[in-house]
Amino acid sequence: MIAAATVSAFAQQPTAAACPSLVEARSLMMQQNWKAAADSLRQNISANAACANAHYLLAYTLLRDNEPDASLKEYTAAAKLRNPTSSEFVGVASDYILLKDYADAERWLERATRTEPVDVQTWYLLGRTQYNLEQNAAAVESFQHSLTVIPEDPKAEYNLGLAYERLQRPDLARAAYQTAIDWAEKKHTPDAQPYLDLGVLDRAQGHADQALPQLQRAAALSPGNPTVFLELGRTLLELKRPDEAIVALKTAAALAPSAEQPHYFLGRAYRAAGKAPEADQQFAIVQKLAGSHSSTTTPNADGRRAEVPQ
């Protein structure tokens, strides 16, 4: 995420002679006071509805205030006054990302890539959007292009790994996850997600012993993520360490009590530990949750989400 750079790109655009002063609105944007900035920009537009910059700034402010529909209306009004810049194309696409309309988001991001200068976030967001559309080969190309714009970007490298994994290229995925980990550690900004996905991939490839330290690191970095503890517990169970698995799976179940998976694997761990009554209790919970149409999957608290410029 590149908060200051993205806000600055919008807030420091030149003001046309016909526009009223936008100094106050820009100052409020730099402070991320979106509602006050929107009020200021509406006053400017009331004074001169033909000020394209004011409309574009209001559209971006509404995007940041999580009002994508209103933001799109302002982008439409602004585009009638002057052509969008690359950053403004990205803003339109980001509205569609928030609305989960990834096909339209992809269309606007592709337009942004044909605009000079290209916003630094464009290729990354295009890759994320293509990943959400399951256009995985295209996503690989976009993430690789993103890495030429922002070298050693851990999030782009991590997402490259996700796309490779979907393409059933586990060796390339593993290398990308490890590179993302190395870059993030080098920058002192470690993230649990690459450790989690690398651990899950290693276990799926039959290397539970290699997966364990990755998942333990993920648990240390993201102690509130139930998926991390579920995968850690499953790995410990495969390594025939049921007592330790029980501890991890109890944490997963506490963090996601309505998900079936933690209780199911906790039941298996209790059974492996020779604790039949506790195992039966967990399997009974699974049956009860299944009857209540609960989620069979465990939420990943902070991973694999589409991102918009922040």
C-alpha cells in the first residue's frame, strides 16, 4: 500500500485557471479527512461546476470514504470536462474493485496501462484483478511487470506465487513465496501470508517437516488468524504430534467457532492422543454446525484479498 504517494498524486494536480482554490481540500486529503475534504470540494464545485480537477478530487475522496457508487458518478462528470490521467483511471477501477465488478475493473486498469505516465499501482492492481477473474497466466504477466516498476515489492512477488500455484507450478510458487518472505524480512515488514501459503504448499507436497517452521512463523505474525492455526494444527497432526496439534486447533476453533474444519481436525487430534470422549464431543459439534448451514471453511483473516490504492 502506498498511502502518501497515492493521495499526493491526486492532491497535487495543477489547478486550471478557471477553478477556484483547492488548497483547503488538498490539505484535508493529505490529512485523510475524507468527509471534510468532500464537503470542501462540493463547495468548490458549487462555485464552478466546470472545474474538472474538483470533480476528480471529489471522486477520489468518495472512493477513499468507501462510497464507490457516488465516486463513479463523479468520475463520469469529471471525464466530460477533461480526459482522465492514469491515476484517475486507477481510481475508476478501484471503485469497481470495491463493487467486486472485476471485469469492469480490468477494463479500466488496462486503459491505465496505456496512459503515460502509468500509476505505480496499476500493474499490481491489474494482476490482482486478473487473479480474482482466474485469469492466472495474465496475472503472472502483470505481477512480473509490476516488479519492473517497483523492484523487490514483497506483495507483488507473493501474489505472483499465488498465480503460479493456481497454474499448478508449485516450484515457481514456492520460489516466489520464499522471495517475498526474504524481501519483507529485509525491509523489516514481515507478513504472515507468504509463510502461510508456503507452509500449506510444502505440506501438500508431502513435506510437513518443512512446512512446520513456516506455519509457526505465520502464527507468531498473525495470532488472530484462524486459518494459520488450523494449518499449523493439521501439520502437527501429520507429524504425529497430537498434543501440540490440539493446542493449535483449539486456538483455531476459538477464533472461528462457527467453522467446521477446526472442530473436525481437533476431533482427529483428540482421537490420535487417545482422548475418545473429547474427540466425540468435537465430532458432535461438527454435526451440529453442518445442520445449521455454517461455513465449512475457516476464514483467512487477512489474506488473498483484492486491494485498492490506500
